[in-house]
Amino acid sequence: MKFSGLTLLGAALLATQSVSAHYIFKTLVAGGKTSTAAVRQPVDLMPYAGITTSSSSARCNVNPGKASETVTVGAGDKVGFQLSNNMYHEGPVSIYLGQAPGSAAEWDGSGERWFKIAEFTGTGQTEFTTTIPVSVPNGEYLVRIEQVGMHLGTGVTEAFISCGQIKVTGGGNGNPPKVAIPGHIHEGDHSVTVDIYNNNGAPYTCPGPAVWRG
């Protein structure tokens, strides 16, 4: 993967927009339905700065509100998020599923229960969706989206994170390798420290585990 690249002028303009250009993944897309009630809404638009730390805030953001809905969606159907605003910042986007040990609404996201199902690079989009692998086992999940904003060009990241609650039906017996969050991205990982404005077009690998497609 490669970032599209920005001119120095473009980078400077984005820096001046940094406060006004913040956004959150506000709306869950699951099958043919959209829901804000199924999303654990972040407190505000401020990004999270501790994606490589041991803080539990790396899972679903800092003190997110409780979701009041769990959306039923079939394996093989679409899942993802819509943004509250355009994505102005450069940085990779990943979608994870976390297999809840019981009710998604009662799970805090702890333990090695997360696996990645999609990753993207780019800016300017307002929606990111993928397909739930058909072999995902039935049950309740947190679906988590993470953008690691690397627009500052300093190796200091700004993470934009949200979690939604889903119940998967019609699935299979897949057994993806799982990771814990935090811990999925290590401090010093080149994928989050590289200067995306001065990497001379080198290929870019998204941080975190490989995508599992079932």
C-alpha cells in the first residue's frame, strides 16, 4: 500500500485545520441498516493519542457512552461505519471484530478475542465498510474501527476509534488468530512512526495483525 502523498503546502493546510477537522465514526453500518444507537459514542471529537500504550482506551476510545442496541447481521453481509465528517487526515484505517464471551453489550473488549477483517489507506471518505467473512462463528461481537492519523509527520499519532455492537447469524466454524487490544500495535512500530510525507513513495504496511478473510 502507498499513501497518495501530500505537498508541503497541503500538509501545512491540514495542520492548521487540525482542530476543526476532527471527526468520529458515529454510525454503524450492518447489513442494510445504519444505527447510531449501536455505537459506543466517544465523548467528543478529540483523537486518542495512546494507540501503542497499555491503556484500555485503545479498545473503544476514552470513556465511550453505552450503546443501547445490538444489530443482527448475517455472515457475508456488509459491516462498517459512517463518519460524522469528512476524513481530512492521512492514515490507515482498520476494521476489527471482537468475539464477545457472551453479550456484546456487557463486554469491555478485554482478552485475546480480536481479529482484523479489513484495512484501508486514504482520506476524504465518509464511509468504510467490508464484508463479514462467511466462516465467522455465530455470536455477539464488537465491531471496531480504527484510524491511525499520521498527518502530523512527527511519529506522534492521533487515533480515531469507535466500537459498535452486532450479533452475527448464519456463520461458520472459522477460527481466526486473535490479538488483545491494547497490544495489537507495538510502540516504535514503523507503521506508526514513519513520516508519510517523506517516505519517497515506499510501500506501506498497515499496523496491527494481518487481515483474516475466513
